[in-house]
Amino acid sequence: MDEKTYESLIKEFRLNDKDTGSTAVQIINLTRRILELTEHVKVQKKDVPAKRTLLKLVATRKTYLKYLKTQSLDKYSYEDLIKALGLKR
């Protein structure tokens, strides 16, 4: 996905115009960083700190997704976000 796709997803899932910290927006930003680091690690196979950071980000996103699954929000749902990001669950 490109940068414009992430920006449009953030606009779709944010709660208001200044929202930068809601669960959905954080998941979108984490997904963007995970994909960027994944590409980096594919090229730089011996970059151990990047691999560790990647694993930390994946664990953090998993925690946020688990939290979002338990919440009932009117604007968006867990399933909507998963579909929009193209994640497997």
C-alpha cells in the first residue's frame, strides 16, 4: 500500500479531525511501519535490531487488535478494519 492509501484509511477510521491516538489509527500506523520494516529486513537480512523492532511492532499491533475486538464502537468495527488493511484473522 502507498502513503495515500494509509492517509485515506486514517481519515475513514478516525473519530474526529484531530484524532491521532484512537485504537484504529494506531493500528493503521503500526501496519504501515510493519510493512516498511518487512521490506527493509528482506533486503538487510543481518539487521538484527530491525528484526527485533519488527517483532515488537507486530506484538503491539496484536494487542491493539485484541483490545479493539472486545470494544463495541459505532463508527467502525474490528472486521471493517481488518478488511481495509487486508490482514488475516
